[in-house]
Amino acid sequence: MHRLLTALIVLCLVACSKPDIDLEETSIAELHDRIQRGELSSERITTWYLERIERLDSSGPTLNSVIELNPDALTIARSLDEEWHTSGPRGPLHGIPVLLKANIDTADRMTTSAGSLALADHVATEDAFVVQRLRDAGVVILGKTNLSEWANFRSPMSSSGWSSVGGQTRNPYDLARNPCGSSSGSGVAVAANLTSVAVGTETDGSIVCPSGANGIVGIKPTLGLLSRSGIVPIAHSQDTAGPMARSVRDAALLLSAMTGSDPRDPASAALPQSVATGVPDYTANLAADGLKGRRIGVLRSFYGSGDHPEVERVFAESIAALTEAGAEIVDPIDLDIGDAGRHEFTVLLYEFKHGLARYFEQSGAPFDSLADIIEFNKVNAGQVMPLFGQELMLQSDAKGPLTDQEYRDALDAGRRLARTALDDAFGEHELDAIVAPSNGPAWMTDTINGDAFDVGSSRYAAIAGYPNVSVPAGFAKGLPIGLSFIGRPFTEQTLLEAAYAFEQATRVRRAPALEAP
């Protein structure tokens, strides 16, 4: 009912002010330039995106990427327009519409559901820290995006992009195919020009995979660079929010706005002094020659390496582009992380149960524990579990406290294996970044057999807590493939400079061909 009421309010507002402009593929800088010249306003920009969401997401191709619209979006935009006229813009994001993944708290008239019917009416009492930062920067929170329910930590048979609140999100490059990863709605919305930029979250692959599969830029930051307070968790040892955008520069703008030390998040509170005392401007040194002299390692031991000819072709073309742009290529780089993936799974099972209970307590949610959610799902199985079960939740609930030796050993072993492999490679070869394919071609959505991941390289940076930036690299028979730039902790600036130069040298991003009535 809440979602329907929101849609009716927004549709009424859109109908009263339908835009006569075309903002497809328009950058944040271009939007600001046009506002400054008096050609646009935040209200007109916001209206354009709301109308496009109605034509392409709610109807037409029915991408199903937006789970809820902000009924106050146009009111906020008008207020920001007035502020611009009276005192000037707050900064580069003033008046820019942003979509948030539906596991990120907003203390407004929108819900934070994590895609679950159990939280369909849950309204947070406080903004997430990253949302506070964005509001301070003057953005318009446009709405929230669909996701894999509980960030894809419910069943090994799940379909990425499906939730009991929002249904199945569809890949805009082929509607029968999957958008990948739990931040699927954010990725699709950005790719289809339903928003300027969006925020996703990742535990392992949930930003970089939907970014790669939907032909956009995604940043999985160093653990702790962005606060996790006010975000429905999986695992505090790996979780992070991150920007998703159509260009490296726009993603960098969003990253700068969200970065900051938060005493409510121990990892964020422990940021290096260089970050904690002054938020970096991640756009400052982006240049077309940013790859000259950079030492780039080529990872050959990623999941699915050598198994997909089209991915290998795009990867080879990407390495050639890096070389042509002036990078020094070190090939191959093999990262042996042993059974770190097995340890990672154990850690996630333990931390999900613990983190969810803590989130419920802090956010005012109507549940106390994972066991409560499991029981809700059982009682409402027809609506919540029509396609797959909750096996991962049951496994997590069976785990003990974080003092268990099994958990402590797994956390130590997984981190040590991943960080040692990466640190040794960076040190031995004096690397600025390591590159690998972000994803394979999007698979056909299959609600019977679940997901079919065939290529991926997210695990290394995810387990280690290191940064990873995915940039469009090419197409495999019309389906986007991304290139990941993996770095040492808090080297986002270096990775973004390299990614930007690669983007400028290749310029492979192209919008999906979508038709609407």
C-alpha cells in the first residue's frame, strides 16, 4: 500500500510538470552547467527522471529496478533550486538526483526493506551516515532500488535481482537476462538513465558484478572508507557501500561526497589521518594520460579464467588499450588465496546473524533477530518463498557467537590469505593496480536453477577489504563486460586515475536500446 501511494503521488506530480528535455547520458558536470546557464533546474531534472522511470521501469520494458520513489523528491528539488538562486550551489552534487539501494536507511517517508516483505513497512529512525553526507551535499534522494532480497544472503538457489517486495529486476541490454549481484537495481537504473547516479552495497561482487553486467562504473571502496551505519548488513568484515555511475568522474564525485569518518562504525572511525582529517577530492587528478608510467598487473587466476572466449577477447583488447595508453604491463600475476573462499563463507554465516540483530536494535525495526525473520518467512512462505528457500539464513542462525573459535580462525585465515597474496604481488612487482574481468556475459534469468556465474574476480579485494573499481571494457555479443582495477588499501585515487584514463582511451560505454510507449 505504501509503495502504491508513493507511486500515485509522484505520478501526479510528474503529470503536472512533464519535461520537454532529453537528459539521456548527461553527466553531472553537464547538468550543473545547464543549471548555471538557466536552461535547467533541479526540479526539471528530477521530473525528467521520474517520468522516465514511469515509462521504462514501471511500464514499457518494465525493468523493475526502482522499488520505491520518494514522494518528497520534487519538493526537495524545488527547495534546492531556491537555495541555489539565493546562496549558490553547495557543491558539485547540488540538486542532482540519486537513487539508493533499498537496504540503506532514510529517515523520511520511504521504507528500508532490504527487499523483504518482513521489512516492507520499516521506516528507519535515522539516516544512514552516507545518506547524511549526501543530503549535506545537496542531492535529491529520488527513491530506492530493487535488490536481491537480503543482499542475496537467503538461499544458494536465489535469482539475483529478485526480492519479495520488488520482484525480478531485468537486464536492460537483454530483458531475459540477469542484472547480476545484489545491487542489481542500482546498476540497471544507472545504465538505463533512470537516475544520474546511484548507491549500491557490496559484500563480495554486489557492486562490481552489476556494474560490469550493466555497462557502468562501480566503486567497491576500501573497507571503512564509507561508513556502514544505517545499512542492513551481511558481514561487517567485508560490507561497504559504493557509487555506481555512467562515468568514472561521476562515480568519483559521489565517492567524495560519501567519504568521512563515522564514530558509529569502528572501521570508518579508524580511517587513516589523510582521509579522516580532510575528505579527498577524487576527481582532482583525473586525466587522459593517467596511465602513463603506471605499472599494471594482469591477473590470470580469476574465477572462470580461460573458460569464455568472448571474455578473453575483451580482456586482451583491454590489456592492449592499457599498453597503448602508456601503462607498463606485468603479465601474468597469479594470486593464490588457497581456501580463503571457504573461510569467507564461514565468516559471513557468523556475522550475518550478529549484524542483523544489531541493525534491528539500532534502526527501530519490528524484529529482534534472524530467527524472527526465519519464522516470518515460514508463516508467509507463499509470498516470500515462491521461488527459493532460506537455507543460508538457517545455516547462519545455527552459528554461535563471534567468540567461537571457528569464527575467529576463519576470519584470520581468510584475511591473511587474501591480503598476503595481494600485498606480495603489489610489493614484488611494484604495481599500481591489478586488472581482471569483472564479469562474464549476463546469464538467462532462471528462477528454477538460480544464478549461473561463470566469470568473476571480486573475491580477492572483497575478502582482503581492498578497493576495486569496475569500468566498461567491451561487449560479448551485445552484453557488457567490465574491467576491474584492484588496488592496495585506500588507493582509490590511484585506481580512479587509471580507470579514468582507460575509460577515455576506450569509450566503450553505450546505452541500452530501450523502447517505451
